[in-house]
Amino acid sequence: MKAVTIQALTKIYGHNYALHDFSLEIESGKVYGLIGPNGAGKTTVMSIMATLLAPDRGTAVVGGYDVMKQPSQVRRLIGYMPDFFGVYDGLKTTEYLEFYAAAYRLPAKQRPTLIRDLLEIVNLSDKADAYVDLLSRGMKQRLALARCLVHDPVVLILDEPASGLDPRARAEMKEVIRQLKRMNKTILISSHILPELAEMCDNIAILEQGRLVANGTVEEVTAARQGARILKVEVSDRLPQLVDFLTDRPEVTHVDSDAGWARVSFTGDKTAQGRLLRGIMDQGWVVLEFAEVRGNLEDAFMAMTGEVG
Ligand SMILES: Nc1ncnc2c1ncn2[C@@H]1O[C@H](COP(=O)(O)OP(=O)(O)OP(=O)(O)O)[C@@H](O)[C@H]1O
């Protein structure tokens, strides 16, 4: 079942296309990563899905409801975490969530249990009485996530939830997102933290200048990386000569050496790869390792967009 169907979404500011015919479908219960350099249009997609911004063309349907025609139904189904966190002077964590629970008109009797459960999900149980302003950035991000879970939404739209976090805080955020997946939430998450998205997401969409440039499973998007595969070749000696030898092979487009091994961009098929190995051994090298290096998502992103973001 599709939780989200976006079709030909377009948003134009002056002459600038923030989104250009952007289409995407998200299956229920999946975690979908939206990645792209700064200004690619990630926040624009998410704001439209969250009913906060009107597109110029196209449609977005969440849980069967059209974001333009049925915004209040959509709002009931979604939890939206924007990429900024407000200032909450003098408010404790529990009071903060109490405020949102009241805003969603949840019965007062149910709120203490709900808030306890939410704090547990985002791993903040021991901060129930802490002042929000004094929480670390990672804790604030997780609290913001708890806030968008108050009304038990089925679709979560998380705009860069790991942005600006140190590795430990990122790992904690990742664990919370895994937990939400186990709770069968459908999650759209944007990020610049590309390798981390690979671990977390079922699918990835890469956005550049408002256009979708790649879409599929992490493996598919990675494999779509421009043609060449990367081979690691490690030999016992004469590495500089090996680099020269490899550079002269027809299917090799680039070679560099690093920490005692050669990194080879290779466009040939598996048979050609076997021939290359035999050629190296025929020249007398003792081969310690000869293997394809699985491209990672960061490579794919760099190859497709030419930017780090
Ligand atoms: N209110 C606005 N007025 C004019 N241009 C805008 C407005 N909002 C966004 N844009 C432009 O639309 C494009 C997409 O912006 P958007 O914020 O969606 O990108 P993003 O991928 O979320 O970027 P970032 O990673 O920096 O948050 C950018 O070129 C941006 O400058």
C-alpha cells in the first residue's frame, strides 16, 4: 500500500525551480531517504507534504488524502519535524510535551502515560524534569521528534533530524528512527549524512536542483553510479610498477595507490576482471587481495550531483 504518492510536483520562485516535476511513491512502513545538496529542494518537498506550502503544479497524496484539498485530514496523519527548533524558556521536557498533547486535544487523563511512553521511545526518560533549553542539541532533536509523535501519526516527515549532531548523538537518533520503523511508521527523512542514511533507509531518492536524479533501493542507487567499478588490488611488492601496469590496461580508467594497495576504476565485465588478475600474476606479482570495493552511497551521490552538499 502506498502511504505517499507525489506526482509531478513543481514549485517555482521567480525563475528558479525549487522543485521540477518531482514524483515519488513511498510504500507504507518504509523508511525513505531524501538526499541532495543545499538548495536541492528537500525542505520544499517536505513543507508541501506537511501542508505548509502550496505547489505551483502537481499533487501530493498522503494516506489517501490530497495535501491541497484535504489538508486537515493530512495533518492528522503526519508528524512533521522541521529543520529548526524553537526557544522554550523555562519549560520542562514534560511540560513541553504536555503543551502539544493539549494542543492536539488529547484527554488530560491519558497525557501522563502518553508522555512517559514518548520519552521512552526517544530515550529521554531520565530528562523528564529537565529544562528544555538546557538539553544538549541531540536531546532537543529527539524531543522535537517526540513532539511530532504526540498524535500517533502514521507518516513521519523528518527534515534533517541528524543535522549538527556529533557521532554519538547521531547514533542515538538513528536508533530512535529504527525503533519508529519497528512501530510500522512510514518515514521520509532528509539528510546530508549519506552513509548513515544507507544503513537506516529502505529506499533513497537523490534530488538535485529540484529534480529527482536517482531513486531506488540503496543497492540500486549505488549500482547506478557511473559505469566503472572500483577494484582493490594488493600486492606484496613493486606497487608503483603495478600502478603503471594497471594504468596501461584498456578497461582501466583511473588508478591511484593508497596504503599499500591500488584502487582501480574498471569498466570491464567479470571475465575481463579475471583476465586482469591473470595478467597481474603472469607478471610475477604475488597478489594478496583482488576484490571489488562495493561503492557506497556517498560515491553515488558525488557521482550524480558533483557536490557534497
Ligand atoms: N521562500 C523562498 N523564496 C525564494 N526562494 C526560495 C524560498 N524557499 C526556498 N527557495 C529556494 O528553493 C530552492 C530549494 O530550497 P530548499 O530549502 O527546499 O532546499 P533544501 O534541499 O532543503 O536545502 P538545504 O539542505 O540547504 O536545507 C533553493 O534554491 C532555495 O533558495
